[in-house]
Amino acid sequence: MINKAIIEKYDQPLPRYTSYPPANYFKTDFTADDYKKGIIASNAKEPQAISLYLHIPFCPKLCLYCGCTTLITKKEELIESYIDAIKQEIKMVSQLIDLTRPVTQIHWGGGTPNALSTNQIGSIMALIHKTFKIGKTTEIAIECNPAYLTTGYVNELMDMGFNRISLGIQDFNDDILKNVHRDPSKLPVEELTALIRSHHAGVNFDFIYGLPGQTVSSFKDTIAQALTIRPDRLVTFSYAHVPWVKPHQIPLEKLGLPNAADKLSMYEAAHDVITQTSDYQPIGLDHYAIPSDPLSIAINSHMLHRNFQGYCTRETTGQVYAFGMSAISQLNRMYAQNTKNTTEYISLINKGEFPIERGYNLSPEEHITGEVITELMCNNYLNWEKLAHRLNTSENEIKTITDYRPEKMQTFIDDGLLIVTDEALTITEAGRFTIRNIVATLDTKLNSGNKRFSKSI
């Protein structure tokens, strides 16, 4: 059971720490030349593996909960121009990359990647296979809205080499989907899952809690239904209400959003039904995986990692080279984000210019802080000696950079959320739900500027 008193005590606005520093620290004076230098420098940095991310912003309709960078259009001329631009950007970036480096991850995100035709996707995949070193074990994943998936479409994706599909189901209740302007799955999800598995591919289910019309009981039923289908991975995302960033979310307030207590109860109900009635391994705060999944194996050996593409293993993670409007590249010491304007993105690419809008060069201290936070966020554990060895530095240097002092963490120790020894930090099962609060004590930048964040839990 989740201790609600603990949750209430620590529920405060904090970064999500899916990257460090968070994206709201990126600077607009970061230039295309900075990005080019970063790509060249990345060839000599670790990890040597390459991760490719492709952002497809197009959606046939706008889901009101959406926090992604999207474009609602069916204009084929615009979509074709965008596809040509992505292919050109791939060529531009690949000229600066050591192409003997292996590609371990390819991820298509959005938007709705399957808003494209399979011919359009296939033309980009053909270029990637022609350009980069793709292996038999490379994970090639795509996020899909099941409302637009057919048997033929899935079969064609598999023929291109895709081996993992994430299905954005969000909820099995059609009335709740209607509230947020999302269409239900075209095929029964059981049938869709069986089809994907027939190709020996992995399947993920994504759900959102905190939407209008959802109740604790209804969301628990949705998760119970998912468990009967048994995806390889299951995710329960907390709806982030940020109308100051996404004004289209405002109508959801009129429908009535669940309050914080109900939202917590939804999370608790989902967590309990997953962990108490199945053998799924919790991954981070909101992911779950079957025992044989690489993520489960990785977390049990403290080898789980995370980048902008999501959770991965230390063996498969790569420096992320991202393509498309708003896409964020995540290199060893650099973040670089493309313009969020689709027309501008296409125009700059057609001129042979990198479409960089903002970015960030990490200092050595920020790089180390990010590694510390990522290690704890992913593995609920940090061994100072092992991390120092991996980062080629000393334990004392890491502790100094993060201003680590056990007394700063005393409240977590007293509440049974954290175990501190000379060798390591271990986050307890109860502490997993306050992990953002725990790692925030190691973030020396947190109170250095006027940044706005969603609540930690």
C-alpha cells in the first residue's frame, strides 16, 4: 500500500528529471554551429552507440490531454515536404557522424507516426538502413495510435524491420476517450497484440490517469483488462495539466478533472493491481515490464538507463541524434532542439541549414550531476565507487559537485524512504514514490532560477 501521508508530505513542484538539466534550461543563443561541433565531438565520446529519434508531429485530430508537439493536418503536400526534409536532415547529420559506430536504437515518436502511410515511413527507413550500421539486435520502435492501425499496416511495419510497437490506448472506456477527443482502437486490442506478437515483436501499452470521467474503479478496470492481454511493457502516465503551455487543455477543466486525492488513488489502484496480481517488475515510477523483458533484467542488475527515447539498458543506450521539428538530440555533453515551427523547419533544411532553435552545453559538473540523478531515478540505487569509476573521477568529487550531505536527506531516512551507507544510496520500495524529491537534494541548480514544474507525485 502507498502511504498517502508520505505522498502528501512530499507532493511539491519539481522537475521530472527525464533529462538534466531539464529542457526549460535550454538557451536560445545556442546555434547550429554549436550543434555541428557537438556532433563531431560526440564521435569520441561514450557511449559509442547511436540512437536515432524521428519526430512525426502530424495527427488527424487533437487529443485534449496532449502535451506533445503536434500539428493537426491531413495536407499531403505539407506531409511530403516534411518527409523530404527529414531525409535531408538525416543526410546532413550523417556526414558528421562516424558511420562505423553501431545503431542500437531507432525510435519513432510524435504526434502520431502512424498518421503517415507505410510507403512514407518505408522511404525514411530505407535511407536509414542505407546510411547507418543497423544490427540484428537494434531495437526499432514506433509509437502508434491504435485507432489508425490495420492488419495490413502492422504487417508492413514488421516487413520494414520494426520490432516494438507502443500502443497509445490511454483508456479502455470509450466514453472517457470521447471526453478527450480520442478515438478507440480500430481493431480489438487483443487481436492487435496477437498480430504484433506473431511477428516476434514487443508490444507496449500506454495509459493516462487523471482524465475527466475517470474514477478509481474505472481506471483499475482498465489496467486489469490490460493485464489479461499481458503486454511486454505497461505504462501509467500521470496526466500533466499545463494549460499555460498547452491552452487546448483548458476545456478539460470544464469537464471536471479528478482532484489530487482521486488521482493518487488511481495511481495506487493501478500499482496495486499490477504488483499484487501479476509478476510485472516496476520500472521507475510509472513503467512495468514482464520478468523476461530487458528492462526488468537491467533494473535487477542496476544497469537500467534512460534517455529522451525512454527507458533502456546500459548496453543499448546511445547518444541520441534526433530528426524532425522540435526533436531533441541528446549527446554526451549537449542537448540541441530543432525549431517547433514545421514550416520553418522545412525551409531551413531546404537551405542546407541545421534548424536549431535552442540547446545547452553541459559543464563537467552538470554532466556528473545528471549521471547521479539518472542512476538513482532508474535503478533506485547508487554505488559511489562504481559510478566514480565509470565517470573516471573520484567519489569525493561527485559528492562535492552534488553537495551531497547525509543530513540533507535525514527526513527521507527517518521516513523509511532511503537507506544511506558509506558505500551507497538505496531507495526503498516506499521511497520510489518520492524519488524526485530525493534526487532533488542533489540538484544544485534547482533553486537558482525562476522555473515552473509540475508536482512531483
